[in-house]
Amino acid sequence: MGAERGDEAQAAILWHLRASAEPLRESFLYERVRSDGVDISGDDFIAVLLRLQVEGHVRMDPVHDEVHDPAPFEPRFWRIIG
């Protein structure tokens, strides 16, 4: 993943999380970012989310339900911090 694509994905992720004002399911957030024209693979998308989590920008809330999202996604919700 190029730095420019990662930056574009990061900006789109943060925008959608702020705009939603509630946690978004990982696979749903991915589809929203892709619909903005960000060309990123699922694995690279997860990598951006995890980097944002390490940097303290987002938090992940695991969900223990029976819904199975397609790989590489898991039933996790992401929320903006602050």
C-alpha cells in the first residue's frame, strides 16, 4: 500500500466515523470508504485501522454475535476517540 493511498484511506475512515456519530461495523466502514473511491484492499484497510488504533485516534469494540463477515473482516465496531 502506498503512503498516499494510506493517507486517503485514513482521512476517509476518520471522516465516516465522525459523520456517523456512532460506532461503525468494520465491513460496513470498509464499503463506505470504498464508495468514496478509495482503492484499498481489505487487508490494507485493516492495517490502517490498526495503525489509527495504536496512534490513539480510534477504538475497536469487539462484538460477540453470530454474524460472520467475509475475511479479512471480523465482527468489530470502530469508533472515533475524542
